[in-house]
Amino acid sequence: MVELFNFLLHIDHNVIIFMRMITEKRKTGNLGEDIACRFLIKKGFSIVERNYLKRFGEIDIIAKYNSILHFIEVKSVSCEISQNVSHETGGYRPEDNIHPWKMARLSRVIQTYLVDRHVSPETEWQFDVITVYIDKNKLISKVNFLENIIL
């Protein structure tokens, strides 16, 4: 299994410090989340919270638009983008990585968030997915917004 983070031991003045080395995959994910936030803000959303983390899962972005709370999963991939067409390796699409077990975990995290943050039961909410295709060579990206996914 591929580790998400590698740890480097650094000794400075007899103090041991662990520094996290972020993998390229995580860097792509972080960049994708930043791009998704900018996309949402341009569409009139307000970002409520990012990276709401529980031991059983994480919500990448929680945003609000027209009094509806949006729980957003962001999936990013680095690829070549040319003339509005993205070329991924082997036909892979980032949204293909959202399996039924992942959806169940996200549902549990959303329910936990609603309780933890004392969100009114009358508040409307929905689950969305944003896919981000990032061309690091051309410094461009393509964003797809898949709204109101049934969990």
C-alpha cells in the first residue's frame, strides 16, 4: 500500500523534529481543492469550512449557496488538457474513485457534522462532487460540478 506521507527525521540542537513530506498525489489533491474553492466562490458560494475530519472520513469542502448547505467531495487528477478535452491515463476519471463504501462513509461524516455544528434539522443540504483536471505543464485546469448526488 502506498503511504500518503513520508516522514523525515531532523535533528536540530538535540531536538528531534518530524517533518511531513507531502507526496505528489497529495499536492495535486490540495491544488484541486484550492481550485474547487475558487470555482465555488466565483459561482456565488460561500465557503463555510474545509477538510472537516473525523476518524471515519473527511468532507473536503462545506459551502453554502441560497441557504442550502453543500457537502462537497473533490477529486483531482493531473493530466494533459488540450482544446477543452482532457487526456487521462487509461480513461480514468476522478469521480470513478467514489465507491459505495466511500459514499457510506461520507454520509456518516455529514450526519456527524450536522450534529457537531448544531445545524437545524430544517436546513436543506446536499452532497456534490467536483472533479478537477489539472494540467501542470500549461498551468490550466478544468472543473466539473456534479450536483445533488444521492448518498
